[in-house]
Amino acid sequence: MKKIFFTLIACISIAFAEVKNININADILKNYQVVDIRTPKEWDYTGIIKNAAKISFYKEDGTLNENFLQEIKKLKSTKPIALVCKSGARSAKASALLSQNGIEVINLQGGMNALLSQGYQTTK
């Protein structure tokens, strides 16, 4: 029941929330608390952005992480939060959910695909 409710909230949030987007590049990363919302398998495969927090939006089985919102709220940073995923689509959905819940975030458009294509070196 909790999973269904969280899924419905996410869908409604996407429909009504305004998402702030910026194109990802290595030069802007230092200005944000980056949160990598991919799955642990994706983190292992490509590595992560240096100093990024790792909070999955989806579990490995494809279901939403019902603790996502609470985990984001626990972040302690003086910098604005920016979300990254593989391509920017998943982070746009997560940004909408967070925005709908009163948390200001930026979606890093293009995601890790764009950043890696620019030659960015990740950490493992």
C-alpha cells in the first residue's frame, strides 16, 4: 500500500511541479551538492561524480525507493541540491517530486551520459 501511494504521489508531482533544469558540465558541479539518484549497479558501472551523495530514486527491481524523500531531507549542505541520473529523465521526475514537497532542486540535464561524453573522470 505504501509503495502504491508513493508511486501515485510521484506521478501527480510530475504533472504539476515546475522543474529547474541546467545543462550538466564539469565546471558547474562545484556549485552544487550533487545527488546521484541512479542505482548501485549504475554507480558501480560508471562511477560517480566526486563528492556526490548517492540516493537511489528507484530500487534495483525498478520500484520507487519509498525512503527517497526522507533521505534527501537528511542531506546537510550549504549548497543547492542538484540531481543527476543517467540521462536527465529520471532526475527530472525526482526533481518534480521534491519540488512538489517544498524542496528546491536543480535537474542536471543530460545526466551522466552527457558528463562522461565531455571526458569527465568519475570516482569509484
